[in-house]
Amino acid sequence: MWFSHSGNKDDVRQKEESEQILQNTAFWLSKRFDLSESRARDWLSVEKNKVSICLPFAYLGERATLTEEWRNQVMPVEDWDLEWQVQVMSAPVSLPLVGKIKNIIAVASGKGGVGKSTSSVNLAYALMAEGAQVGILDADIYGPSIPIMLGNATARPQSEDNKHMQPLRVNGVVANSIGYLIDPNEAAIWRGPVVSRALQQLLNETLWGELDYLIVDLPPGTGDIQLTLAQQVPLSAAVIVTTPQDLALADAKKAVAMFNKVTVPVLGVIENMSYYQCGECGHKAHVFSSGGGEKLAHAHGLALLAQLPLEMEIREHADEGKPLLTSQPQSGLTETYRRAARALALALYRNGLSSEPIAITVTE
């Protein structure tokens, strides 16, 4: 009796083909994202005629472009499919993580009025659009803006045990703020230690759930709240927000210096109010000077994550409590924020590959 071994041969051939495709895909990813092939290989799996790429950072907005590159450079035949997923990694930190929050990112500025809170909200929604689970912590105890920008200023967090708060969910992002807890007409006239304790309570007593990124909207300056975060919170990184003018840049430099001193990596700069573009003729006017954010980034070896125009649309959406990313997902401004979010997520991942957690010591 004769037995056919063609089935076994087909299995071997399929296995060899799959392995070759994985090798070629890993090589392409290593060049595309500037990392080792072995690291890229960890992202990959294959099942039948489908390759799955699980990115360790939020980057799904580039799926179409990346898929086209993959087909052109790795797999020109049509009988193989490509699937993209995101499973964000935690960056190395020196303190224990807070609950199930993988990364805590501070958004800071030395000076008020530069659009930091607006950037925080839009970055949060941009990261969510790129495939991440995201929260926002409003750390500006004296002047909380996040409730207004999320359109739920009168909402109040609920508590089932009178010890922990449920964050408020708005269009997929969870948030908490002192603005949800005090009368909006009352001022928080608190000294530094009280403010620091309030911030710790907001962070540690909120049931955030599983988050890939928690965006912390810091108050302006380099005072008690910033030091509390640096010393007692596992900050993964910081982003600096500024405008191009010298007054804002002078204080933004101090914010960079502060994070450097407490060994929190600064991943990049967002420049708001870069220019005003006339809606009629298209002429660009640099109302607040030009190139300041780029110079700041270059001087400190940072990425310039975005340059946002002085645009009425941004202000209107903030005042109306309708985040730009959710109300106008296809706009050019939305894509600018999404590019910034992708650059931030990738920079955080790369920084984590080369960093070891460092103990933070700050002298008074």
C-alpha cells in the first residue's frame, strides 16, 4: 500500500513561508521604527495567511500607510493579510505604578495662557484615536479647566464606598479634577502642603481602571505640585507647551530644567499660536514671533511635536466643551494633534528601551 506524504510537505512549506515572511516583516519594522530586528520580531505573530503586528505604543493612525509599505516592500502577493493591534508597554520608572496605569505623562509649561490645557485634552483624545486607553488628571488645583473643556463642568464623581471616586467618562476618555469636587464659584485658597495632598488624593483615590496613558495637566510654573509629581508619582515623561514669544520661552526653559533636575525625561515641545493664517487670502502672520518652539527643542535635544496655529476653531471647541478630536475627527488640526500623539507615544517607547529607572532626589 502506498501512502502520500504531500500533506506533510505542504505543512513544512507553509511553515517555512510563514517564517520567512516574519523575518522579512521584522526587518522592515526595524528599519521603519529604528530598532533591532529581535525587538520588532517580538511584535509579530502569524496564523494561516495572516500576519499580526502588535505595536507597544499608540500608532494606529498610520495603519493604511504602513500596510501599503508592507505590501510594497515585504509581501506583494495578495493572499496574505495584515492585522494591526496596540498593546502599550509601561516605561521604566523608579516608583511603583499607580493601579493599572501604565504611563503617566505630565503636560507642563512655565507660563500660563499658552494653551497647555487645550493641548492636554486634545493629546488625550488623539492618543485614544491611535488605539490607547486614556485618562486625564487635572492637576491645576487653583484653576481647573478640564471640566469646562470636556463639557461637563456640573458633573460630580460617584463613590460606592465613600473612599474612592469613579472618574467621569467623556467620549471614551476618563477624567478627574478638583473642579468636579468644589463649587465652581469658590476659590481654592490652600497652602502648598494642602494642594499636594489634594493632588495625591485625586490620583490615588480615583478608580482609573486600566489605562495606557494618563495625561496630567499641570498648573504653570515649577512649584509644589510639580515637585510632588516628580517625587511621589511614577512619572513616565513630560511634554512642554509654549508659544513662540520670548516671554513664554524663558519660562518653558525653566520647566525643561526642572524635569531634567528630577530625572523625568522630556519627550518634546508643542508650540501653540505659531501663526495666524488669514481665512480669505491664506497669508500667515506670526503674531507671537516665530521659530521659538523649534529653537527650544533644538537647544535641549527635544522633538518638536507640533506647531499649532492661532485658530478660532481651537478656542471655540475648548469653550464649548466639545473636544476637537471628537467633534471634527477629519480636520487638519485633528491630524496635527494625532501626529503629535504618535510621535509622543513612539518617543516614550524608544526612551523606555534605553532607560533604566533612576531614584529621584530633590533638595529643598
